[in-house]
Amino acid sequence: MEHNYEWGLEKNSANYTPVSPLEFISRAAETYPDKIAIIHGKINRTWKVTYERSLRLASALKKRGIKKGDTVAVMLPNIPAMVEVHFAVPFCGAVLNALNIRLDPDNISFMLQHGEAKIVIVDREFSHIIVQAILRMENPPIIIDVDDEEYNGPGDLIGTIEYESLLNEGDKHYVGELPKDEWNAISLNYTSGTTGNPKGVVYHHRGAYLAAISNILEWDMPKHPIFLWTLPMFHCNGWTFPWVIAARAGINICLRKVEAKNVFDLIREHKVSHYCGAPIVHNLLINSPEEFKKDIKHKVEAFVAGAAPPAAMIEGMSKLGFNITHVYGLTEVYGPASVCAKQVQWEQLPIGEQAKLNARQGIRYHLQAGTTVLDPDTMKPVPNDGETIGEVMFRGNLTMKGYLKNPKATKEAFKDGWFHTGDLAVLNADGYIKIKDRSKDIIISGGENISSIEVEDVLYQHPAVMLAAVVAKPDDKWGEVVCAFIEIKLGSIVTDQEIVKHCKLHLPSFKVPKAVEFCELPKTSTGKIQKFELRKLVGATKAIDV
């Protein structure tokens, strides 16, 4: 039976429209048409021009047969075309699949086939990967080349048309399609696939819109930020920041490759106000030569996520003068979906204590309904004692639709009404989450659970350590023992015994590494250390006397 607040108060086009991040670019172009939107080498494009180019691309794709629900894949670095496709592809009702530019042809071939891409837009630098990938396919997609003027390396044009010529086919007066249902898919992002084939994570317009707004809120981001693209736009759609920067009518400073000198030069030249990155990016900046860092006198805000950052890294960024905010999430929750919200009283603490507090994964984003730690068996919250380990779980609008063509994995991920991350954590007395490990990374030695992250935090406190990763090493007596892989800073010298001695000062004996290996650590394209590769090597490491 209808009550008074339902009768005659139906939804209509005047009082309800589905939300979409595509709204952001039209507003930026209408309100700030002459503000710069993109800087890339000699390119300086306004929001009006960027909007018109996105519409022309959408129109051209539609003329070539792309329709609602089709997949358009792109294999692009952080260049202007990568910003434009985040609007153009969904503007014609299609779904954007941004491919990881560091993957091999087998993985790319799988993704193109699984996602049923009709078109792939590829930068000349990665044309050889696409050529090899499509040779493995029965129905390969149409290829469109991007010939970026800032790239002067090897690579052929392999497509039927070049990107700029394709844009010329389009109509700048084309009216971009907004979704009739905000639950419609906007993008497809594949997980890393370290075991088996990667899973295709599907985002919806509502989630992308609200995740972008949440990023603005968590950062208190003002109008017209100057954003440096140190984060790959292919990774969780750049944590939704192509849409974020449009919402604030900011400037996208494009960057094909992250190199410390270039990053600092761009920060100085353009007065960069914001950037994002995994801990490896921040470590690169902290440990770069001092001459690179000179004369940066303005405030720089940085997001760090992608792996649990050690307190030593956060302290190092603070000493550099950058204000770092720690966020946490996964591909399945649009990138960041929780934040270590800073408290005023922390400012009175020594910098080391502040760093430890800021290294936590924190609390839910503004527009995420729930982020907590639950016992995965009982689904009850763990006590706020900082000791009882449970699994981090999310639910709410900043959560994927599910895994493409994989209802079994989707059902398992959403069991009992929560998204199960697989990350193990504790709840502190203040309600802030602190990750202890991935479930697969916990080391069980003599029946005792050892957090690899706890050991890594100690290793990072050693002045010679650039990067550290801890995995389990099989042991006849204890079942498993701690094995540490360390990448040392340039010019540093350290022995395994010195590392062990350092760890003994901060850890109980059963948590001290029983094997130490110095090497360059294997990493993903987003900077995460590939522990599965290190596990393959543990049999070759030598045990040491501790």
C-alpha cells in the first residue's frame, strides 16, 4: 500500500538521472573552456578542446560499428589519448578495457579474447606485443595506432588507421551517450593473474562516479589541481583520477615513464600539486640524488597505495616535505576505498610515531558503505584489540559489479554480503584497520603466525635497505621459517649477518629471517613486489646462523 511519501512522487527526468563520471568533462568544458586540461611535451590542450576530441572519438568509434556493451581495449602509456578514451569509449555506450602495458602477448591475447574486444587502440611502443597477441586469436580486433610525438623509440604502425586520422572522421557536435542505467558497465580491468588466468573486474558508472567523488573528499582536493601522472592510467583506471581531474577542472601532466629526475623536474616546472603512486614510486623519489630535489618550495600532496607502505617510507616522504596520505584498496573496489584519515593530535607526536599511525589502512571512504575486519568463518567483527586477526572486507557502492563471465568467482567474492579481500588485518582501538598480511603470505613457523609485513617494516628501518620482501622458506624442523629478499640502496654495502643483527633488535627470535638474499626484486608494472616469483627461489637461498 502506498503511503503519502510515495503517492504522486514518482521518479521522472526532472528529478532523477543516473549518475556517471562522464558528466564531469562536459561541466569542465562548459564552465572552464579555456583552462588547460592536458600538458604533454609541446601539447597544451584546454578542457573545451579535450571534450570536443573525446566526442569526436566517440562518434568515430560509433561509425565503425561500436555499440552499447561492446569492449574497446587500449594499450597506452600515460599520454593524452589515454585521458580521452576514458570519456570517449563510454560516451558511445562501450566499455573501456585498459590493458597493462607490461604484460606479455599470452596475457594480452587472453584479455582481448575474454573481453571480446572489437577494437584495440595501441601506442607504437607496444605494437610488437599486440602483433604477437593477435596471432594467437581467431577473431582479432581492429587495430588503431597512436603515434605519440614524444616517443622516439622503436615500434611500427600496425593498424588500419592512426588515432588523429580517426578523430577527424568524428563529429565534435556528437552528443555523448549517458547511461540510462547507472549500473551499466563503464570499464573492464583485469587482475594480475599470478595464479591461473586473470579475472575481469567490471566497474559500473555509479561506482566510478562515487569513487571519483570520494577521492576528491579524502584529499580535500581544491579546484584546478595540477596532477602528475606517476600512476599508470591502466591500473584501476588510474584509481578513477582521469574522472577526478575532470571533476575539478584540473591539469593532467602526462608522463610516459616514471624516472626520478623527470618527476622532480615536472613538479618544479608545473608546480604539481598532487600525484599518486605505489610505495616503489615514493621510494624512488626518497632515494634519488639530492640535486634532483632542489628548489621545490610549494606544497605537494601524494597518495600512496598498492602495497602496505612501511613506516620508514612515510617518514622519508615527510622529511622530503611532501604531505602523504595513505589509502588502501584493490582492483575490485575501484582502487582506494579506505583511507588513513589523519587526526590533529597526531601532529604533536614525534615523526616516527606519526609515520607508524599513517602506515595503517585506516577507515572507509566517505562513499563506501562499509570497510571492516571480520572473522571469515563466523562473519562477526574481530575485537578492537590490535591483535585478533581477521579478513578485511568491503561493501557498498565502491565495489565492482563482479567478475566478467565468472559467476562462481563472483559468488565466492561476495559471500555473506561482503567483498572478501583475502587481506588479513587487525582492528585497533580507534577503529583503524592495520593489515598484517595477505592470507597466502602469512608464515607459520613452529605453529606461530608471522606477519611478513611486520618483518618487512623492520627491514625497511635499516639505512641500507631500498626494498624488502619476506616469504616462507620450507624448514624440516619448524615447517616454515622467514626468508628475506633485499634490494639495497645504490652505493650501500651490507651483509646478511648485519641484517639479522638489526632484526634481532626489533623482533622476537622466531620472527628473525633465517635466510637473507640480496637481489633486484621482481615487480609488477604498478610497483608491487612479485612474491610468487620469490617463492620459486626460496629453495636456493642459504640458511644462516641466527
